[in-house]
Amino acid sequence: MHAIAQHVFRKEMSALEARRTQGELARDVGSGLWVKVDLPESVWETCAELARRHGPRLGMRTLDSLHVAAALELGAKFFWTFDERQARLAAVAGLQTS
């Protein structure tokens, strides 16, 4: 929802397009295409470790490391993002990015 709101804020998407996109996402969740899962407690330490290990060199933000930590802790094999810093962190953390 934050990403959609950012597109509206940047005038890259209208409010109507945002509502449609949010509806499509809700339908995808309802159909099981996207699955909501609880984050394991270990995600917070992994997030902090990524920041300690890679933050000084990559300059990623907290949510970047949290997103990558969640992928790692949930056993993801692929990591999709349009954010360059997040993609670099995912790659050095051993995730396959596209």
C-alpha cells in the first residue's frame, strides 16, 4: 500500500488507478496468489546483522534490510524489487534478484 501511495504522491498514478490497483491486490490475496505470513522473531536480528555487515558499504535503509531479512528468514529463493539498494543487499545476502 505504501508503494501505491508513493506513486500517487509522485503523480505517477492517479487516485483512481491506485484504488484499482489496491482492489487487484486484494483479489490476488483472496485468491491465494499472495499469502500473508507472520514474520519469525529472528527477522529482527537478521535485519540488524545485515545493517552491521552491509550498511556502511551499501547505504540501505531500515526497510530495505527488513525486507531482505524477511525474505531470508522465510526461505525465499528469489527476490523481486525495483529498488537498486535493496537489490544490491539481496544479492550480497545470497538471494537471486531480477
